Amino acid sequence: MPCLSVEPKVLAHFARVLDHASTEGVLDAKSLGELHREFLARDKSGNTWTVGLKTGAWNVVEAGRWVSRSTPPDRLELELDLFLRLNALPDEHRICPCCLDHQLRKHRYCTRCRFDFGP
């Protein structure tokens, strides 16, 4: 599965979007559960990371257990399919898949790289 190398702030943004989708009933329970289970990224060493939807706390799998950490590495690998599904959730902002810049949803084109988000 293709991945995008993203800064941790991208995952933190998606945690807020997913939490909002949960509290506002944007997704049914099954869809929300699936996205939440898949809400993982890997660092260059292959360690699995996630960020808490409600707490914003970073967690990593070490020796088969989730452990809290204050900060993740500078870059994390996020599956492209997951990125696109999270980016499609309702929010005022979205993230350009080409340059990873945060954009207002009202823009059809990325103001940084001119990627066409489509209608």
C-alpha cells in the first residue's frame, strides 16, 4: 500500500477531525470504528504510532504494548488510502496530498502547489 511521509501535525489534525466526526455523528459506528482502528502511522524504524482522539497524547507500540510518549519522530508514514479517507471527512480544512499544506476546504486548488482537489 502506498504511503505518504507526513509530519506529526498531520496526524494530530486528523485526530481532531475524527473526534469531531465521532461527536457530531458524521459517521455510523461501524465506519468510525474501522477508521479509528486504522488510525496508525509508522516511523522509519517500523514502529507503530497513533495519537489519542480525545487526549491528543502520542502513543507507540513497544514490546507489543501501547506506551505513551511525549513526541513522535519528525516524520511518520501514513497509508495513502487512509489519508484520503480522513481528508474527505467534513472539516473546514483539508490537507493537500501533493505538498501536505493545510488548505481551506473552499479552495478548489491548493494555494501552494495548485493541486486540483476537484469539485
